[in-house]
Amino acid sequence: MSERHTMKKMPKDKTNWGKVKALTEKQIIAAAKSDPDNKPLTRAQLKKFKRVNPPKEKEIDVKHIRQMLHVSQSEFASYFGVSLRTIQEWEQHRRTPNQLARNFLKVIEKAPKAVLKALAA
């Protein structure tokens, strides 16, 4: 027996978006303050919040990874499909790898043979 899944229809939106877009900043603030369920926070309440800074990612040491594999810059670049210039820039800290490259370098660091095998296929 197959069961059919259907989405319930949402009620039609009755919002007059033209009126909403025409509101001034003052009118928006007044409307927010008049909402008993969701009043804006006061300055005192906002001051109680703690600023949260995301932890900085540990800098990736490209030179260490390359030296761990006992290869030259040009060999490393050739094996992993990165330009020699990019490897040099990363190692001399003139540029930093983007997130995709950082992830790739982490995999190379942990499982270089698996990466070489996958790239050779």
C-alpha cells in the first residue's frame, strides 16, 4: 500500500507589501514597540549580551606538509594540481589558502597516499 504525501496549503498571504515598504523608520519602531509579544530589547538588555567571536582556525603550514612528504615545491604543485607560484605564496605567507584549499591540504596531510591514488584514477 503506497501512501501519498501532500503538503498542507498555506493560507493566502494577506499582507499589503506596498504599505509595509512605505513605512518610515519611525513607524516601524513604533509598530515594534506596540507588539506585546515581541518588544525590542532595551539598551540595558543589549548590554548584557556577550560578544561571541568564532574561534580562529589554526593556520595551515603548507611548507610543513610538503616537507613531511619529502618533495620539492614543484613536485608538490605537480602532484596536487596547484601552481608552483601558489605554493610559494602560501609557504611565504603572502597569501593564505581559501577554505577549499585548506580542506584539501588537511586531507593531504592526513592521507597523502590516498589523495595521490584518487587523483591518479
